[in-house]
Amino acid sequence: MGLRMTSSVLKVVAALLADPTAQRYGLQLMEATGLPSGTLYPILVRLEAAGWVRSEWEDIDPVAEGRPSRRYYRLTAEGETDARREVAAMHQQLSRGTGSTQPGLTT
């Protein structure tokens, strides 16, 4: 895999998994994850290098649209599969941690 699954990476992956076929641009992902651009974009670069995400620039006339072109990000088929596996593994680790009894406590 090659990706370190930090909480920030998991937030981005979860946002993309919310609708795996949708293309999202950076501002949408920042709003969905609560991450600043300086955190989000390096994660997207790493996800793309790992083959989990594909990006492409939208084909518009910025003058006619009155805004710059957006770069859209979308999970690849491999990325969706790997992302679901990683999210499931994280849920399993978290449920193990919360499901255990703490020593010294009696009920």
C-alpha cells in the first residue's frame, strides 16, 4: 500500500468514499473533512501517487465562467477497494479498543 493511514488521511478517504463515483474539487473536500489546504493537498498527492485517486483539470474557459479551472479528484477502482479495506481495519482496531474491559474496574 505505501500509505500511512493517519486520521487526516482517513478523513479524506471517508469523504471520497461517501460517493466513490463523484468527482470532488479541493474546496469541497476541505469543507467535508475540516482540513486546511496545506494538509489536504499533500494527502491528495500521496493518494494519487499510490494509485488510489485520479485527478483531472476541468475543461472550462475561466474568463467565461468567472473563476479559475478546478482540479477534480476521484477514487480509482483500486483506490475504492483499498480505502474500504483500510477504513474497515481501522474500525476493527477501534472497536477492539473500546470493547475491552479496563483492569481494576468492577461492575
